Amino acid sequence: MRACDPRMGPGRVFRCKHSGCLEPFEREESMQTQQKGFYQIPREVLDSIPLYRMEVERFQRGEVSPEQFKAFRVPWGVYSQRRGETYMVRVKVPAGGLLPEQLETIARLSARYGDGVVHVTDRQDVQIHGVSLQNTPTVLEELVEVSLTPRGGGGNTIRNITACALAGVCPQEAFDVSPYPIALTEQWLRDPRSYTLPRKFKIAFSGCADDCALATINDLGFIAKTAYQDGRTVQGFTVYVAGGLGAHSRTATLLEPFILAEEVSAVVETLVRLFDRYGDRQNRHRARLRFVMERLGEEQFRAIYREELSRVRAEGPRPLSLRPLPAPPPQVQSMGVNGESGPQRNGDPAFQAWLSTHVLRQRQPGYAAVQIWLPLGNIPAGQLTQLAQVIRRFGEQSVRTTHRQNLILRWVADAELYPLYQALKGIGLTQGQAEGITDILSCPGAATCNLGICLSRGLAQALMQTLEESELPLEELDDIDIRISGCPNACGQHPIGAIGLHGAARRVQDQMVPHYRVLVGGRVAEGKTRLGESCGFVPARKVPDLLRTFLHHYLDTRLPGEAFQDFLDRRGRQDLRQLVQRQGPLPSFREERSIYIDWGAVEQFSLAEIGAGECSEGARDVTEADIGDAQRYLHQATTALEAQDYQTASAALYKALVLGARALLGTQKVHPEDDAAALQLFQRHFVASGSVPARYHNLEREAERMLQEVATEEEWQRRIDYATGLINLVAEQYRQQESLSSARRN
């Protein structure tokens, strides 16, 4: 069988051993072994799973502090959820590939140990929510039985490496990129450096300039290209670097116009080394690779990259182990099923509508890819089990997770489409419109995230209902994507949405009101990627009506054939800003209580439950985590003071001081059991020795003063200055200690 035969897989091309050559060769005998999954888990990870169970047990016995345990578990992809009662396990799914057995295992674990709802993320991971801490080791152990792991799913690690969900079947792609994220995952899962980076590091592979994998907003992005060199066509990539989303988003910079495909490993190695050396380990809010680019400047960044790349090439980069992925069985054919000649002759109107909203043509004639819409990325465990059984009967007998939080079943023969439709309809999975305007992307927000300000999923559901009940011709709005984040950190990718929203808080008449910042004009495509522009803040309860009004305005005033992005460039941004500015003063709490309650909530809106996040945790030193948390609490206190929320401000300042004390103690490898012990040990270790300035000799008393909610404006400013000074002192001492340690290591 030749490698170009469709039965070997969706567009699989196995190159000969000449550099970059596209000439196919026969599949090697060693590649014919049955794979449990799309990627193999290295022995280093398998051997460390018992250590995870041991550490959980030690923590439960009180032998490990919460900070130490957090630093250990977060790189395992195990996150504390809001209020700290349960945990989320984020499973790595490189390139998004999952087999039926894996789906069944995930569903079973969610039903048995979690909340019974499986979540697909916008980074192609899968999350199991609501797991008690004592059950997390069992979840990890059972996942590995089907070649899945959450290792590296969180913390300062190389995160899930993504690819286009249509890789291998996309009509526009240069070639199938999916073997690359899988090979890199296997390579870096076993590398200890992957877990000790200054911050998280995200890599993506797109197959064409449409950039479906969002390579141009990742730390490191590859876009597939072919070139004609030395009389033959070779495969390679354009390389982009230092992109990322967050409170300070940045589109990626073009680093390499073209590299040969076999140079991928060397480029990744080079940039990981560069990031490890120059990433800011003291200020976690400025630690991502994009801040390294901004700090060094593009010219110096490129010079350092070139110098390091030369060293990597001289050393001989590790080769990637590219191998065949799970492929369609030989019996998958585009001929008719039971005498049917294809879906075009079927008169079922519901089926015909489903074809137009869920089915994409592959580049292989006679085959289609079927999108399975998951509302907000969620699917009940029981329904996922049923879906796994359907997948066994159709297409390539596996699915890909997508960046829009859906699933795609590829390699479905045309004549199989109606039987597949009937099977999916039988389990309730033919509704919705995948990637239409009502396919809203949202992070969990304040429902589970410690950093969430607003209930973003509640707003998403309200928007979906508003759009579906409106008289808007939704089929004419398919080029508009709505992305929502519960806070500015952009887990819902709001900066790149045609319409983006992120949660915020505003005080109105001494009451906190949930708001959203509205952005428009974000997009992703090679050479066209741009971030959305802010049009102002709107109360959460007014967002659905505002967007409905604006979309009606767009349809009424657009030029013939004018796309939404072109409309925004011509006049739409200014029109939306005017609509936002026309929002009148809000009624009082007595007059309209609902304004002061977030979507999906029953109680009045508050910032009281915002805590320290864990997305950046798992540092190699617990001190880094304490400094980061102290800085976040200080930011929370400042934000609360601006909103005149003195209760939240006082509590946050107290926590900032305590965490500052903990961090300084951490430099001496002293880990207090609780807040009171931290303040007492600070006095013993630093005040008595005179190693801190005199203003911090009464830290315990100052911490008590922070809890007093009644104070003058001058006193609040003094408290902010005091806490800022302590945190800066701790960060500087830690930086000096790290510099000394680094010099000793070198």
C-alpha cells in the first residue's frame, strides 16, 4: 500500500529520508503496531504517577504546606476550583485527536469522580471538573491506561500543542501538520526543562494561511508551506514568535519566512532555551515570551535567537519521531451504503439543513468532515459515551477537538452522512450551528475560576437565546464570532473575536455591578491577525440588547456584499462606541435589582470570592508562587479601592502582606503552616536580625490594621504603599538570590 492511499489516513504523507522530500515510501513494519492513542506517554511520566499519589497523601496528612502542594500539582494539570472544594483535571490532547476508548474513559471518570460534564477547551484540551482531591490520583492512573495524561496541562510548562482540527483533510492546507505537535509532545513530556519555565509556553501548528490553529497569537507558531528547492518540492514552515493573549495581548512577530520541516525541533529547542534564560521570573505578570520580545527589542531578540540556534545546530538537535497516526480502516469508501448513492438524493429537510451547518468538504473527493456542536464546549458524560459508540461506526473512527470547543468526525463517506445524521440525532447531537454566530466561545469565568470576575457562560447562554429569538437572519452573520472571557486574562480569547467581551466590575450608587468591556474587530489569519479595539464598558444585563441592536444596525447600513470586518473598518467601530455611550444612568438597586445580579446568578454581584489564580503556578520554587499571589492580591486591593469596595480591599491587602512574609520566609526554606505563623516567623527570622528595613519591624500589627475597613483616603494610600514596598523588597531579594544561584550553577 502506498503512503498516498486514502486508506492509510487523512492525507498522510511519509517522507523519504532525503531532507524535505515529499516522495512517499512504504510504511515500515515497526509502525504497524496498534496504538492506544494519538501519542505515547514516555516512561518518565509513567514512573512519576505514583509520586503524585504519594504527594496527595502527604498533603492530606499535613506533611506538605498548601503552597508546596500547589507548586507540585499544578504542572500535573490539576487545578483548584472556586472555593477550593474540588479540582479540575486538564487532559492534554495534542492535535486534538481522541479515540472512542479514550472518550469512554474520560466520560466514565467524569461521571464517577467529577460533576458528570466533560469540557472541551479552546486549546483542544479536555477537562474533567468537580473531582475531589483524593480521587485525582485515580483519575491520572486510569487516564494513562488509555494513553492520556494531564502532565504539563498547567503551570509554567509547555502546554498542549495544537493543530488545525482539519489537518490532513483541509482543501487549503500545504500538508498534514498533525504529526508535528504529537512528536513534540512526546519529546518534551520527558524533558524536565518543560516544567521549570518562567511561565507557560504555547505552541501551535496551522496547515495554511487561514491559521485555524491560531499560530499567529501563540508563543511559537508554525504555518505549513512548501517551497521549490534544488529541483524538488520540499515541506517546511513559516515561523511566528512572541504572540499571546491576556491582559496585555500581542500578535506574533514573523521570525522565519521558511524553515525546512526537519528544523522544527531545533527551532523549538532554541526558543525554549531563550525563554528559560530571559523570561522574567520575578514579575509573573510580565513573564511570557512576548514580554521578553518587548524588553529586548526585536533586533536583539533576533540576534540572541540566531546565536542560540547556531549552538543548537552545532550540538545536533534531537530528531522528531514522526509516525503514522490512527487512520480510517480500509473499508471506509466513498461508494454508496446499502444502495444509497449519497446524501444529495435524500429529501429529509432537517438533514439537508444539517448538511449546510455541520458538514465540510474534505480535499479527498467523496469524503466529508462532520462538526459536532457542543454548547460552550460541554457534553454530559452519558452523551459522550453514546457518541463514542457512534464514532466506532463511521469515518476514521476517531474525533478531533477544535479551537471553537467542538468535535469533528472526519473521513465520513458521502453515502454515510445520512446514517451518521440519524445516529447523532438519536443521541441529541445534531442541534446548533457549529462555528456560526450562536456558537459562542466562553471560558468558565467566575463559575469555577478563582480569577473570574463575571459569569461568562451565563452571558453566553443569554446571548445565544437572544440571537435565536431575534428576527435577525443568522445565516447572514456567519462571519461573526463572539468570544467571552470572565476577566481580562483572555482565557475565552476575547481579543481576537469579531466581537469580544471580558468581565469587569463597576460601582454604581455604592453597589457593585457586573460589566463587560466590548471589543470589536479581532481576527486571526496569516498577515491579517489583529486584536479587537475597545468600545467601552456595558452592564452585563444590557449586553444582549446592545449587541442585537448593533447587529440590526450592521445589516441595515452595510454596503452590498460588505463583510462585517469591512463594515467595522468603514464605520462600525464608531457606531458601536456611540451606542455604548448612549447607555443612560443605571437605576438604583431598589428600582431594578436584576442589574446588580450577574447572568446565571441568584445573589447580588460581589468581588469577595476572587482569589489567587493557579494558571501561573507550579514554579520550581514556592517563593515564586507566593510573590505572584501577593502581587495579584495587591492588584485586587487597588481595583477594589477604585470601586470603593473597602471590605474587599482590606482583606486583599492583608493577604498581600501575609504572602509577602511567606515569600521572604521561602527564601530561607521556611514554610509556615498558617497566616499567624507566617507573621510570627517573619518577626523571628528577619526583624531580630535587622535584615529588613525598620518600617517592616511591626508587620504583624500592620497586618491587623489592614483589616480595618474604615480609613481615610490618605490611610488607604499609605497601606497600598506599605504593601507595595514589602512585595517589591521580597521580589528584589528573591531576584538577587536567584541570580547568585544561577551564577553558581553556571
